[in-house]
Amino acid sequence: MSTHHVEDERTDPNPRMNASQRWTLALTATASLMVVLDMLVVTTALNRIRLDLGASIADLEWTITAFTLSFAVLLLPASALGDRLGRRRMFVAGVAVFTVASAACALAPDAAALITARTVQGAGSALIMPHAMVLLSVAFPGRQRAKALGAFSSVTGLGTVGGPVVGGAITQGLDWHWIFWINVPLGVLLVPLARARMAESTGPSRRLDVVGVALVTAAAFGLVWGLVRGNSVGWTGGETIGTLTGGALLTAAFIGWELHTASPMLPMHFFRTPAFSGGNTAGFLMYACTVGATFLLAQYLQAGLGYDPLATGLRLIPWTLTLTLIAPLTGSLVPRVGERPLLVGGLVVLAVSMAWVALLSGPTLSYPALIPPLALGGCGLSFAMPAAQHAVLGAVPPAAVGAASGVFNTLRQFGSTFGVAILSAVFAASGDYGSPKSFSDGFRPALGVAAMLALGGAIAGAWTPTRNRNAVSAPVSATVSAPASAPTPASTSTSS
């Protein structure tokens, strides 16, 4: 394969997307949509799965938890492998694993088989998500990258809030098995297209940090296990305290190792950069708010207001539609105004929308009253999501975008898990599923906490510096390989 050097975008007289860039955006966004959809698409199908497979409540919990656990635990190790073995290669491998696992989910004869297949799905997702962002970052130069991330965010954001819509529609209109079957033809198409149309890229040639991989994997396992089990076994129980404490100690050991090893998997000095630390913290809290609120909103519409799965999904469309329309436009604003105004402003708007829903909620609420706050929340998220991603990826040198993407996606998954766990705990403290009123009694304070999470993200985003839009970045170079059967794309950069 041929190679070429990546240079600053100002050497390219035509900033419009070329064919290779369009393919990269389409393929990475489609694969990421599959992953994000499958994180939440199962929520509105759980009751049918329980009836068909004779699953217990614990089995249903593990249907979601198994995916979350393997996904979060393997993200950083997967990013390290991509830097070493090739990001496109790992992306393609992830799509293949995810596709096979989706078929296994659809064919599962019992709950144990479904949980096993969901675990493998999570592993495939860990290979897809960080490499999708890195391949996108490599394909698009600095200011182009912001627009590409805006489009990418609109698609992945659609999956975040559209999961219950798709799950409800398919479960009610067809059968729950089809929430997994729909991934198979997409995966079969994506594998050869990605090999043919996307450029390969690698990170710096360095020794694999085996100790760092082992420590971060064990740390992530402990933290995620504690978060997902806390509501089931109690937050003061030995299992929860032990796993969370073990995860925290292993995280400290990982940080200590990375500070002193000669070839760190994650250079810790990145966190001294305000854009990197602020963008990651804001992203963590943004996804905690969004995924936790979506998880409870889908149930509030059913248990609190009495809608069926399809009607529930359709009533979340105001949030979905705003993400689809606005996030691509936000990408073009990032180079002009910088990340901070969009990140802070977007998360403040998201906080207001969550507080608005909390004040409105009750067992007799008329649905039309929810449309304005849901649409407002989608607007806020559409501004904040691409700004956070761009802040993190633009804060590191080109050779480190793989590690930066791994950190962002790991914290996003931790944030999602944290949000569901914390909001569920707040809900359980004040409400239950006994009646629409008792559900609303728990839902209201939980959405109040979601608003506080978004506000905390806005405060973290304020530490992200406003970029000088007229600053000229020094040209950088990185080596990538052209796709097997596509023309070599125009010179691109990972500098912002």
C-alpha cells in the first residue's frame, strides 16, 4: 500500500469533503450508530424477552449489564491495539465481531446464551467506537474535523435517544429478535466497504504497555461492576464497596505506572491540558445525564403515563429530531467560536430542560407539555456533544489521537453507566413501579439530579479554553496507508 503525509489543512485549497472523506464519515457513523443503538434498543424489549425466554429480573439486568461491562472494560486496551496493529484493521474486526454476536443474540435459545452474546457484542463495540473517532479525525483536517464530528455526533446522538424508539417499534411491529437481526446486513456491508474505502492508520511505534493494559482493564472491571450492581445488592454492601474500592485502587496504580513507565499507554500529562481534562469531564457528565434520563424517560412514558412501547418511542422523537438537525450545524461553528461557548451553553440548556421535565412530571401530565423541554434538551445536547469531542481530540498531538479517543469513549461509557446507576438509586429512594403516582414520585427527583449532572458538565466545560480561531497551527505529519481500492485522499491533518 502507498503512504502519504498528513499536513495542515491550510495547504489544501479545497476544504470540501473528497470521496474518501465521505466514505470514512458514512462508514464510521453507521458502525457507531449500530453500537449506540444496541446500548439502549433492548430497554423497550425486555418484557417480551422475559416472556419468551423465561428470564428472571436478574437475567434482564445482565442483558444490559453484560454489554456495558465488556464495552467499558475493553475500550482502552482496544485503542492501544489499534495504535499498534492498525486502526482500520481493528475497526473492521470490531464490526465483524459485533455482527456475529448480533446474530447470536437473535438466535439465543435462553437467557444465558443471550447474556453471553451480549458480552461479545460489547467487546466488538469496544473495537469499533474509539477507532471510528480516530479514523474520522485522521481523515479530516483541523477545521474540517469539527464539521465531520458534528455530523458524526448527530448520528450517534440519534442512536442514544432513538434506541427506545427503534426497540419499541420493532418489538411491537415485528418481534424482539429483529432488534438484533437488523445489525447483520449492515455489518456484512460495512466490513468490505471499510477495507476498500477507508485509509489505514497507526499510532507511534512503541512497545505495548502490557502492565498498563492489565491495570486499566482490571480497574474498569471493578468500577463498572460496582456501579451496575449497586442498585441490586445495595450501595453499602460488601460486593459494591469491595469492587468500587478495588477499582479505585487499581486506577491509582494505573496512573502511578503510567507516570513512570518509559512507554505509557496513556501519557498522563495530557490531563494537564485544560481542553483535554475539561472536555473529558464535561463528556462524562453529559452522557451520565443523557443516558440516565433517557433510561427513565422511556419508563416514565410507559409506567407513569401508560403508553405502549411504540408510542413511547415515538414520543421521544422531539429529542431525536433536534439532534439530527442541529448537531451537523454545530460542527461548523466550533472553529469560529471555539469549544467553550458551545460546550458550556449547550449543557446549561440541557440542565434547564431536565429541570423543566422534572417540574412538569406527574401521573396526569398531558404529553404535549413535554415537547418543548425535550426539544430544548436535544438542542443543548447538539451543541455540547461535538464540542466536547473536538476539544479532546484537538488537545493532543496527532500520534496520540488513538489514546485520546479511547479515554473519551471510556469515560463516556463510565458516564452512561454512572448516570443510569445514580438516577435509578434516586428514583428507588422516593418511588416505585406500584402506580403511576409512585413512579412519578421517584422520577421527579431523579430528573432533578440529571439537571445537576448537566450543570456540573457545564462547569467542567468552562475550564476548556476558548481557541483563537485565527491561530495557525504548525504543520504536523503522520503516516497513513491508502485504502486498498480507493484513490489516495487529499492531504489531511489531525492538527486543530
